[in-house]
Amino acid sequence: SQSCDKLHPLLVKIIDTPQFQRLRHLKQLGALSLVYPGGTHTRFEHSLGVAYLAGCLVKTLDINQPELNITPGDMLCVQIAGLCHDLGHGPLSHLFDGKFIASTRPGKFKSFSHEKGSIDLFRNLVEDNGLREEMENYGLNPGEDLRFIEELIMGVEASVAMWPENRARPENKSFLYEIVANKQNGVDVDKWDYLARDAYHLGIQNSFDYQCLLKSARVCEVEIGQRNVQSVHDIYDMFYTRYTLHRQALQHKVGFVIDERMKDVLVEADGHLQISAAIDNMAKYTRLTDDIFEEIRHSSEPGLNGAKAILDKIAHRCLPKFVGEARLKESRRDTSKFMYVLKNVYIKLKKKKKSSFSGSLLPHGLIWLLFQDLDMGFGIVGGNLLDNVYFYNKRDLNTAFSIQSYQVSSLKPVKFHERLVRVYCTDMDQRDAEWHFREWCRINRQIIDYHEPVSNNDNPGNTYCATMCGVNCF
């Protein structure tokens, strides 16, 4: 067995392949480095970190609970999955599959994700570099273990009522599926690494220390399957750090606009460079990195002039202006209907470019260029973030239980999600746009968490509030 402070030789062989080295040229935070200059770290170091933490966690479980019968092959597969879980990211990471592929190949978008891309590229990596034989040399069974690694990368529900017979590991090993990509409660080593790494590079305070969870994690049997169990305060710290990162940086209002424009660059260049076709050819996908933007910028091809013009505007900060954001009331049942109507109006406006709508939904005169709907939740699971996390008492290490609200400090949050709408404008005075936005919030106060401002000055040219109970104007 390997110590958690040293990478297995097979991992090193994977790292030295062109498919993995590609990650050196993919920024972890996409275009956010244009807002936060320190956010230039890549998927390469993040993947190394996840592999390292995956090895540490599975090694800790093996030492503390030898009855789990974790084999060296189990350990190695979990580490490989951690190392390769992000292989499938495209240029500027989530922007590629979340926005670009959705725009250029909407049919393919339903079946493509960066996890699916990671599996495709991992298969290519193994075959192209002759690693099946290397896997056998280190005691793995490629026929079974390659499937197991792919299941770990994709993430599977580890608490199904009936464990599928075709899974690469039996039900008593189901806890292994919660280490790299935990679909049950979001507590996994992928999150541990990016929270620490992103906060460090962005200069954001991080109160979460994964070492506490790493040392205290145990596998206990509960009614719905095998589960890792943790410390309640560390769990809160983890999800609060995630929320802080998203609120302050990952969902930054300027970063969103830049992402939209960068997506437009790729869409504009797609007809000439056939960028979206690369997801069907792993040899081409291996060569597709963030360097595509420099290729476009320095190209003399007339077919790329439109994409180059957008890049120039981004460089000179010729971007839509942020008007404001509003928080939607969670208690309203018709919120989803409201969001559906607003999105449809947004789509119509994008098609017409310059239009204005009057009525109770959109005040006359304001051009709504970009619409951003954010779910600023603490975690990936709806409801209370602790609903799917189990705990144990030090006096009884083998009995897991759910935490009750009265067992948690009253200072902890009682709400775990907030839904925000952000609006941007162009070709309009920003102060006028802000006034119209406040009017829109006032008219829709039955859904928007809005209160009248203190001032009575309602002139369109006057901006008189910075924060209005959930509505922020800048």
C-alpha cells in the first residue's frame, strides 16, 4: 500500500501522457482571471490535488477500519479517478460544455458533459499510451477496473435501494463511490481541493480545513446504504466556503458578462475552426485548450475577424453594464412560472438585439441585454445541506445518525438557497437603467424581495440606493 504523501508510479505514467499534460493549458476558473488576476491556476494542479486527497482518504479509511477490506486495487482506482476526473474540460472549463456546446450543438449538449468527456478522453489515454499492460503490471484487472474508474469519474448514486449487479464493485464497497464525486451529499475530495485552491489564489478567506474531515471520516451502515460520516461544524464550514467563493468570485457580475462574450468568441469561430466537432474526436480534443483564444487573436484568416473583434472588445472592457440584482422570494409557488416567462423574454430580446418591452414584467425603455439566474445554494443538494450527511458518536463508532436542528447552534443558517436575478444593459445610460430596474422590482414585489427605498426622489436620473433589502444597484 502507498503512503498518502506519494503518488503511485502508475499515476505518474498517466500524468506524463499528452492527454493529461493538456490540463496545464486549461484554467481552473476559466475567464475569471480577467477579473481576479490571481485566478490563473489550472486543472493540472487541481487534478494532482484531488488524486492526492483521494489517496489520503481511502488510506485513512483502510487504517481505521480494516474490516472494510479495501484492496490495493481499490485504492489505486480511486486515485486514478481523482487524477482523471477533469480530463474532459474544454477551453475555459465550464464555459465550454455549459454554454458553448449548448449553443452550437444543442442536441449533443443533452448527452455531453465534462464528466462524459473525461471518460472518453480517459479511454483514449489508456489505449493511446498502452496503459492496459501497465495496469496489469500493478495488479489491476483492466476489464473490471477501467469500468470502476469510469463509474467513479461520472459519479453514481451510492444509496440505491437495489445495488445494480453490473456495477464494478459490490454493495459493501459502495462507499468508494462517494470519495471523488459524491452524488449523495456533495462531500468529496474534489470539493475539498478546489475550495482550498480557489480561495488561496483569489485571496478569499477560507475557514474550512479538510484535514478535520479527513481524520474523522468513517464508513457506517445506515438504512439507505453505506455512508461516510463527518463533523457537523466542518460540514457547515465547507459549504459556507463554497457559498462565499460563488458569491464573491465564481458568480462575479463582471465575470459572467466576460463568460458570455468568450462564449460568443467560440461560437463566432466555430464555423471556421470546427471547435465543437472536437468532442467527437479525442485526438482533436487533446489539442483543444485555452490556447484557442490566442490562435484566434493572432490569426490572419478573414473568417475569424468577427471573433477577433469580440476579443478586442473584451480586452478594452467594452462590456454590457451591470444594472442590478434581485432576490426572489422563496415562499412564492409561482416563482418558477415567473422565471420561465422572464427567460422567454430574454431569449426574444437576444434575437431582436435592440428592443424594449412595456408592461408589468419589463418597464418600457430598458434594454435587457443579458439575464443571469443564479442558484446561490450552499451545496448541490436541495433543502437542508445536512439532510443527506450522517454522523457518529465517538462512544459508538459504528452507529450513524442524522443530525437534528436542535443539535446545531442557533447561529447556523436556517436557509440554504437563495435565487438571484441579475440584469445588464447596453446602449442606455446606466443611471436610467437602474431607475427602471427599481421600478421593475417594485411592480413585481409579490415575487421580488423588495421594499421601498427611504428617499422620495424618484427622478429617472437619480440613483439613490446602494442596497434595498435584497436588491442591489451599482
